[in-house]
Amino acid sequence: MKYTVLTLFPEIVDAFFNTSIMAKAIERGVISYRSINIRDYATDKHHKCDDAPYGGGAGMLMLPEPMGRALEAAGAVKKTQTDLETVAAETATPGQAKKRRVIYLSPSGRLFNQTMARELAAEEELILLCGRYEGIDQRIIDTYVDEEISIGDYVLSSGEVSALVLIDATYRLVDGVISAESLEEESFSDGLLEYPQYTRPEIYDKLRVPEVLLSGHHEQIRRWRLKKRVEKTLLVRPDLIQKGLEAGWFSAETRKLIVELQDTAGLKGDTDERN
């Protein structure tokens, strides 16, 4: 997987790629990245990248010319070429480059979730466009952007932060970055939130690790963890329970637990599963 990030502040992006698990994945060649400073593609002596919006209004917009040149330097393709590129990608022989997917991080985009993270993690390359100020010129979106994605129903001043959220959620799903076992029971992996975790010491501030986790009985531990996952999801995200029941995500064991725990004081969710 390759990430190409277009930004006015490449130092924010570079710091992320040079630390922790990401740095190790890059060292092993599983992940690669390129940060492109949009300001390098401004042609005036001040490298200006923003101006006032037509029609008036508060704030500034990022100029289309530097952004368009930066996108083309990154390998982005104008939408008028999309059909030809799609045909070329479909008929490409192994080793040939496929069309890069261009994403603009925007509060106006489709809401990002774990399903989208898995989908994007399967791409060979993502070009991520980071906005600033009041956003970018619509003509850049119309010409180059394949998809607008929002990381949540709130507004940030930094498109880089949004891009890094998307990168962090996707790169860890790429084969070879994190072991498959570590991903199996994470939050959202199967419609449930993750169970509580404990490590040493056995007693901290008079609080003990649950006895079942010390028992060495793997089946009891598995059942305890599943119960805790269902409990937490019912308590804080009953919408996920409802969605999972409607989509048929849950096993018979999980459905039975949901029914039992819904009847427990304080854990009633907004679901109506009774079989």
C-alpha cells in the first residue's frame, strides 16, 4: 500500500510515518508514502495557496492551480480520463500501475467507518488531499476527486488530522502490518465493541483482575469476553446491536446473550430481538 498525502504542512504527516508500527511497516516495505507540499506548486514569489471566495463570505479557500499541479505530480487523473484509465487498469498485466484513488477529507463527505477502512486497505495507492481554511475550490473536487470522506460529524481546522485518522485505520489492516489474530476481536470487527483488558499487577489500587482471566480455562475466558463485549455494546452503542441483528452478523450464542442482557437492569438497548 502506498499513501500520497497532499498538504500545506508535510511535517505533520512525516512525523506520523516515521514513528511506531508505521515506521516498522515502511522499513519492511509493506507500506510506502510520499508527502507533497502543495505550496511547492504555487508559481508566485510568495507561494500563495489561498484566496477569498467568490460571492463573499468568511475565510479563505485553497487555490485550484497549485492544488491541481500537485495532484498531477502525484499521479492523479482528471475525471475526463477516468474511463480510459479504468479500462487500462482492468486490462493491466501484473506489475503495471493501476489508477490511484483520490480522496478529499471533508466534513461534507461520506461518513468513515470500519467497513470503509477495510475497503480502502485493499487499494494499491491512495492519494489523500488535505484541506485548510474554509476548504478547497469545487472545481478541484469536480476534476480530480473520486470520493469525499468525513471522519465524523464535527469540523476540524486541519485536513492533515483527518487524513492521518484514515491512514491509521487502514494501514493496520494491510497484510503484514499487524498479525491477523490481533485484529480478530477488536471493536467493530464483528459488530461488537472490544472486551475490557487487564495486565500486571494482579491488584492495582485494591482493584483485582477478574478471576476468570487468571483461571487458565480458555473456554470460560472466551465466554466471559463475549459477554463483556455484548454488555458494553448494549450499554454504549445499542445502534450497533440493532444493525448486527438486522444484518445477521451475530452467532446464535451472541444473540442469546443479547436477549439475556437486555433483560438485565441498566442494559436494555433499543433492539427487539427475542428469538
